[in-house]
Amino acid sequence: MNKTVLIRYASINLNWRYNSQLFINNSKKKAVMRIIHFSFFCVCVVFTPFLFAMGSQHIDFLSVEKTAMAHPNEAIKRLILSQDDKSLPDTQHAYNNTLLARLYLFQGDIDLSKDTFELAYQQLPKTDNWIHGYWLLYRSIFSLEQGQLPQGLRQIKLSQEAFAKENDYEMIVRAISIEGVLLLWQEEYPKSIEIIENAYIEAKTAKMSTTTMLYIYDSLAAYYSTMSLFEQGIQYAEIAAELATNNGDIVNGLPILYTLCITYSRAEQLDLASACYEKMITLSASVKAPRYLFWAPAGKARVALKQKDYTQALQLLYLAKNYVYKVIINPAHIIALNNNFARVFLALEQPEQALEYLHESDKLLANYERPLNNRYMRQTLALKAQSYEQLERFEESSKSLWFYIKLSDEAKETTQQKLEQEARSKFESTQQEIKLQLAEEKLKNQQIALDKLAKEGQLNTAYLVIGLLVIVSMSIFGFNQHRAYVKSQQRANTDPLTGACNRRYILDFIVQQLIDKERFFSVAILDIDHFKQVNDNHGHDIGDQALIGFTTLLQTQLENTACKFARFGGEEFIVVMPDFDLEAAHEFIANLCTCLKSLNLTDKNITLTSSAGVAQRQSGMALNTLLKVADTNLYKAKNTGRDKVCS
């Protein structure tokens, strides 16, 4: 809060001092400046309590939110009673009703949620940017529920702008993570992962709250699950679910649990998925949230379908259908339910019933905005082709199949590999463009100021004042640009969790400093043994401690040497050893692994070991070949007992 107030004061002071130069002549300069400074002092005295009160109120709002997330039913009762309290200001009413609308949506009362969002909108005070941002943030989620993505994306952008005016960076990051999810639904995958990863870096750097991290981990889980990168999706979903549990956060916890369940299902970990959905059903019933009594049976039915238990699948789908029009209005979810009914009936060789549900999907798809409907249309067409084939209506089957192929060709341009590559390259390449645009904008503003002064006949004074300002501004701007560039490079080359160099940096180092210069070297790829068990048995916090501790060990062991290391991915690290032959590299890494066993790197009393594969680059050997040799040796070490080095 102090930072926010200081920023406001500094902004007011700079604006007043700059504008005063436009009106002060030389003879009255000192007198007018005294008046301005005295006036500014009076403004600060009068408005300081107000500014602190506003910031304090926003902090209180988030405290109320945290309690409501843990006890939604009790919160709903309190918030309903507060609606008749005429002593409360509009800001308080707007906040209360926005929170109430969120809780109605959580329960699944769509109509009440919509009406309460509208009531909150009518109560929004014009002068409070923060509460505007809060309303827009969560109204965008309701727009997603309505299937109105363009509106939701506009709202989330306006939310970020409102929080920016209040200098509330944590709420901006929360809004960015939600924008990433909306873009995921929009199938703008490169942009989605770009902004989610950017939010992750900002949140980690600024050590933001558990709630904000929960939003980001859930967004990452949703992205990787959608992209069929299930290992990463499960990892992030488990972290988010653990944070929600530790926070006692039921309102955010249930949708996170759903993300975890569906990712288990997509990864074909069906027993885990089934148990996850059972947990959802129990929790949904305990907090009286019918919305999730739709999600859980619908998801578990998909698991039963994969297990070929068609009787149970059908029972669960009918159970979900009982809730659908009460708690769900997003066309995508209803289409998915209809298509799962069709899958069951096709498995039972009842194509007529399957087609009944597929025709219902067709009706919804007719009014479903692109680019959203491509994947759902493909699913529906494939099922229709199977249905017509069972009915021996081959012409209609062929027609559906050709349309399916056409849509599949359109979708090929957004395959997983291309999207991953685009997302990361775009994130790195646009940084300098943004800086140049900012620099140009500053120069334009300075030129406008000069033109204005010239028209007012104060050009001589302006040259002196603006000249000094330009020199100072350019110096500060240059310094900040350099610092921002260095920081950007560090972020691009650094693993955010451990602080170690990342894969991108180390591969560039190998190519530019060693291979291009024909320098002699060896590499080792190290993998912490049974790392998944560490996470499963002791929690992800202990797993993170192990990774950070291993990084510290490597930094210590490689200090005062020419060797470099990086986190290569997950629990894998790579060590690059210039001027080491294979024998020397093997001995060096073996000593390092021995040292690892003797240390306790976490708060738990556990012993960590590492397997490693070592390879020496031969003349003319490509980098990929070298890494493949090291990786093969690593798997040899892991498959022959672990805790060893192979070369």
C-alpha cells in the first residue's frame, strides 16, 4: 500500500511541477512555485487518509474473498443479508454482489449469477478503478460460461487496465492467467502459453500470494492437458490442487480438481481418474454445489466408457443430464455430453439413439462461434459417420467423413509441435519490439510538448527546460532500458524455480563457445533417482527443495572451473565440461554423485541419489548426436540399478 501511495504522490508532484512551467514567467517564478508547493502539501494532507483507506478497503475485500472461498454457503447467506444494508457505500455493495455472483456461479445457479452480476454493475462507483477491475475479472469467466468468448476477452483486457491504474500488480497477474485460459478456449494456443508463462515468471519473481499462484498453476495445467502433454498437465494440476487444499479454498479447489481428473482421464490413468471423480462427487455434495454434480458424473462416465463399462457410463450420463440445463449453459459442455451419449449407444450398437443426441449437438453447433466449434464439429461428424455406417446408410456416412477430413486439414496448422515452438519463439522475439515502441512513444510525447510551448511563445524557456528534461530522461530511460534488457535476458536464460541456467542457454553455449570454436569437451546428463516418489510421498514443496538443493550443489562443485550446468527439464540437469576427456568427465561426475548422497538437501530426512550418462564429443559430431549418446548412457544407468554413472 505504501508503494501505491508513493507512486500516486510522485505522479501528482511531477505533473504539477511540469504544468507549472507552462505558466510561470521569470519575474513571478519563485512566488508561484511557493504557492504550488504549499498547495501540493495541502492536497497530500487532505487526501492521504483517503488514499490509505481505499487501499485498506481493497485488502479487506480480498480477506473477505478468502473466507468466502473456504465457506461458500455461509458467505452466500451473509452477502444476501448485506444487500438490504443501506448504510454501506456503493463500493461495498458492488464488491459484495460481485462476490455473491461468483458464488452463485460456483453452485450452478446461472440465472441468479447473471442477475447479481448485473446488479453489481449498476452499483459500480465511477471513481474506483479497483472494484471495476474486480467486476470485469469475474464477469469475463461468466462470459466464458455463456460461450461469449469475444466479450470475455474484452472484459479481461479492461480488467487489467483498471488494475494497472491502481498499480495492483498481483491482481493484474491474476487477470492475465485468466486471459490465458480464455485464449485456450479461443484456440489461440501460442498466445495463451506466452502470457501464462509470463504471468508465472512475474508471480515467482515478486513472490506473489498462494491464491495468485493457484490461478497460474491451474492455467498451466489446463494448457498442457489441452495440448496432450499430460505429464506436465498432471504435475501442475497436482500442485494447484495441493495449494487449494492447504488454503482451504473450495470454490477454486473444485474446478482445479476437475482439471486434474480430466487430465488423468486423457492420460489413460483411469483408476486415478475414477478415484478423482469420486472425490469430486463427495466434495460437491458436501458443499451443495450441483454444478460439479454435473461435471463429476459426466467425467466419470467418460472413464467408464474407456473401460468399456457401458452400463455404468450410461447411468452416469443420465445422472449428469439431470443437472445440465439447471447449471450449465456453455454449448461446448452440452455438446460433449451429447457426444458421449452417442459413443455409448454406438458401443451398444444402437445407432438410432446415437443420432438423436448427435442431432442435438448439430443444433448447438449451428449457433456456436468459430474458431471454437472446429474440434466439436469434428467429434460430432466422426460419430455421425460411424452411426450412418452401422445403419448401412453409406452415402451419408461418406459425406460426414469427407466433411470431417476437411475440418481436420484446417486444424493441422495448429498441431502441438508447431504451437509449442511458436509460443516460445514469439515470447522471446517480441521483447525488443516492445521496448522500441515505448521509446518511440516517449519521443512523440516530447515533440508534442515542444510544439505546444512554441505556440505559446515560450520556446526559449522550453528549450532550456525540455533540454534538461530530455538529458535526464534519456539517461534514466537508457539506464532502465539496459537494466530491463539484462533482466529480460536473465529471465529468458534462467530456470525460474532453481535459478539455474535453462536448456536454451546451455545449448547456445555449447554451439557458440565449444562446437563453433572446435573446442574439445564432454557432457553429462544427470537425473535425480525416483524423483516422482519424492513428490508423491513428501509433497511438491520438498521436491522443489530437492531441485534447488541439487542446483546449489552443482554451483558449489563447479565453482572456479570452466564447467557449466543447466536444468535440462524436470529433474534432469546437464553438465558441460570443456577440455575433459571421457575418463576425466566420468570420474568428475561420479565424485559429484557421491557427494550428493552424503547431503540432506531438504527439510525431510531423505537421501537423494542420481544416475548419469556421460559422452565425449568426437570431431564432426553433431550436438543432437552427442546429447543422444549421453541420454542413452543415462538410461543405461537407470535401467541397471540407478545411482551410477555410465559412459
